[in-house]
Amino acid sequence: MSESENRLEHERNILGAAYLRPSCIGEIVGQITADDFLQPAHRAIWATMVDLWVKEESLEPGIIVERVNRAGAAEPLAALGGAAFIVELPEECIVFETLSYHVNKIRRASQRYRWGQMLAKLAARATRTEETDEEFLDAIGSEVLRMMLVEGEKAQSSKEKTRKQVLREVVDAIEHAHKNRGSHCLGVPTGIADLDEASRGLRPGQLVILAARPGVGKSALMSQMVEHAAQAGAGSGAGRSPECLQRGPRLASCHDLPTQLGARADRAGTAGPRRPRRRR
């Protein structure tokens, strides 16, 4: 099977997964765009599916065909079978667990294609006799910089979340808080009652900065918090998030030696089976 045939197969797998389970569109919409698809009909189908998903409309074959035809891709779609091709898309989806594999394949193939186009453009430009070597080298630098900026923007957009994803996370957090409203601590407890009551525990995604003068006990306080976090993980964890129970605490230091951390933990009674590590 040729490289282009492989790429088309990956595209059909993604389209089939999106048609069969539209919710998966939200997982990959920021990772690839319609321009990453090689086949014109695939490109138009994906753009239509994303548009319907964003508007929370049904991905009906008739609607997809109508939108694709309106986008000017009627002929490429007809060559694939028209509405019958849309209906048969689920047969192309093997398992949803491999979806990220197909997405990565398409993204990388599209990236190589764009770099190949740039190199071909520069190769054609190299034959021009009216340009000086300095001008040609400047053109190479400009094109490479432009491509790097484009790829950087695409990489950044792949990390951004859609509004639907953010809202879902907010709703889940509200439901979790409501479900456990009887507990004053929803996250990892610090062992300090007032702090736990104010923060409701340390939760994923938070960055907490503890600032004070040297020698006042910041490291000792952190060791104490690690001990309570470890105890929370060993307990039943009623009213706490699953993340508190599945991940053990970690203590890192930018200035203390491992022996110093270990000695402090021994004195506080927080030393566990793992050796403390100094971050370099």
C-alpha cells in the first residue's frame, strides 16, 4: 500500500469514528483541521462534521451530503459514492482506542507535505539567475521561519480546549462539589484545618505558591502536608476526588540535598519507602 493510500485509510478511520460517535470530534478538533486531509471530499466532510457538531446538529447523511455539495465538493464526493459513502463510513472505524494513532498519522503526513511544498518552491527558485546568493539565502531563512511559526501555531491550537470541553469540566466540578457538599475537603488535604476549609483541598491544575523568609519552616510545612496527603491516599477517601487516591504525593527541592530532605522527613516521621530526590 502506497503512502497516499495509507493516508486515505487513516482519514476514513477518523471520519468513520466521528460519524459513529460525534462526541469524539471534541477530542481531536484542535489537533487536525480540514486542510490536513488529502482527499478533497474527506476535507469537506470533516469540515461539515465539525460545523454540525459545534452547532449540536445531527450528523445525518443527507445533511452532510447537502453541506458538502454546497461547499463545492460535489464531484469528489460523487466519485466516492455520494451518500452511500457517508453511510458506510462506520465500517472504516476499527476501534475507537486507535483514534489518536490515526490523528497523529494524518497530522504528521500533512506536516511533511507542507515542508515538501516549501522545499519544492525553494528548489524552483534556486534556478533563477536574477537572484544573488544572499537574496536566495534570505528567502530560505524567511520560508523556514514562516513554516516554523505556522507549525507552532498549529501545535498551540491542538492544546487548546473547546468551549464545550471547558463547560463540561466546569459542570463536572460543580456536580462533584454538590455530591460531596457535606465534606469540607474535596481535594488533597494539607493537614491544616483552616487552610483545608478555605481551599477545600489541593486539586489538579492548581499552582499554590508558599512564600516566606528563609528559615521560618516552609520545607517543614511541606513535609507535613506530604504526610497528610499520603495518609489521605491510604484512607477511604470519602468525599475526595479520585485523583487524591490514585496518585501518591511527591516532594521535590531545588536547593536541599536528598540527605537533608530524608533527615527532615525522618524527624517528622514522614519518610516513606521511596528516597527523596533533588530536582536538577
